[in-house]
Amino acid sequence: MKKQTTAEISKVLKQSEARLLGKSNVVGVGIGEKIKDGKRTGKTCLKVYVEKKVAAEKLSKSDFVPSLISEVETDVVEVGKIRPLVSNRQRSRPARGGASIGHYKITAGTLGCLVKDKKTGKTMILSNNHVLANSNKAKKGDAILQPGAADGGKVKKDKIAQLERWVKVGFGKKANVVDAAVALPLDDKDVSPEISSVGIPKGTIKGKVGLVIQKTGRTTDHTLGEIKDVTATVRVDYDGKAALFRNQIMTSAMSQGGDSGSLILDQKRQAVGLLFAGSDLVTVCNPIQDVFKLLMCEFR
């Protein structure tokens, strides 16, 4: 098949835009890189954005998106319902994944997602130790604010949860596995299982090099990245104290300060990891399987 230029693909897009947008479930169209099995292909294609992916056999002929349009490949991407976004730094009830949150003595981090306590079945908020447990300095029952203090959160009016448990971060030679903690919402109605700009997570998957991933965070909102390493050993600086982490997921740069606690997912909304650290060049995440095991939780 002849490789077409971006100009030629743009022409095809212009010709087919109205027809594609007229299909049930299609909410957008564009041009981008084709992603296959979660990995980049290097091929430019027509992107067809749908609210929800539907099996081909359940679609009418008129609503089916062909794999080729005028010899240009298509890529159908599930994006959910698109609506105006509010700032992740604002107070929101119910609070979604990606929102500003934090222990009352820290600045602010990110609400990762909702999980279920394996023993009690209670709904819990997942984020990092350094976001919810103030880097080991907190005690059970401490106030968790949404938004975090740096975004104007106050204990009297913005307390959304209380700290339940956390995995202690060790400093020195002993290696860590996760920087993670959970908190119990004061009222389950105050939180939502949805992650802003992503939707509701659909299970978990092990990270693989080359996998295209996404996250929504308090600071940089919704970003995409790519896994570069799944066996990284890194030394993380916690305000002058070094903590060693082994078997971490390292990705391309997709975060900034305040994004800690964001859930990392693949393009099928399967959770891969929990973002906890990074630099201007990389982002570092705990494997989600380790997070769930050590915190004794799972998806609701």
C-alpha cells in the first residue's frame, strides 16, 4: 500500500469528516499515529474518536468505521464522552481521579483512583505515601483535603477523607517497592470512580517496554507517554533524604510536581502503575500489582 503524505491524508479527512461524524458513537476525527496492541507503529492515519468501542458485529453497516478510507488506514480510539473540563486544582464533589488532594500538612498531589479494601469491601482513595501520609510522618485518621492545601484546601471545609494505611518509605540502603497509601472517604458520594479525561479503569496489566500510556494529574492534566524500562532501580530525593526503589516502571517525561499519585493506564484504560516521582526527562511509577498487593486492595 502506497505511503501517503500528511497533506494527502488531510485531504481525505476533509472529504470524510462529515460522514464519519454522522456515525453513531463517533465524537471526533483527526490525524495521528496509529497505535496497534498498545504500541506505536510510526504510521500516520485517520483517527476516529468514539465515545465507546463496540464490537463490529453489533454495529449497523452505516455506523461501522472501515479499516481503510481512500487507502488511508484508520484507528478507532475510545475517548469517552467529551465535555468541558474544570481545573483539577479546584474543589470538586464528587472528586474524580486526577484531582488535587493531600494530607493537610503537605502542599498537594493527585487523587489516583478509587479502590476497594479486600478485607472490608470499603471504598478507598489511592495515592502516594508522600501525598496522603506526609512521607511517613502522618498518623491513621489524619485529615485528607480536596483540593490540597496548595490549592486552597482547608481542614474545616475541604476534608474529604481520613488516612487509613500506607506503605512506609525506607531511607538508606534498603530498597523500596512502592510509595503508596489509601484513605477512607468521609462519604462515598463525595468521590467518583471516574478519572478525568480517561474514564473508569478496566482492570490491570503489566507494563511492557514500548507500551503507550496515559494519566491525568493535578498539574499537567491529561498526558500521554511511553514505557522505557520496567526493571529500573532509582534513587529518589525526598527533600534531601534518599530512598532507593527497585523494579520500577520508567517512562518518557509526562509529569511535573503535583502529579504524584496519578494512575498510569494503557489506551484500554487498564492500570499499569502509580506515578510517584520524576524529572524533566523521565517519569517513574510503581507497578500497580505491587501497590495493590501491599495495600491489600483491588478495583471496585
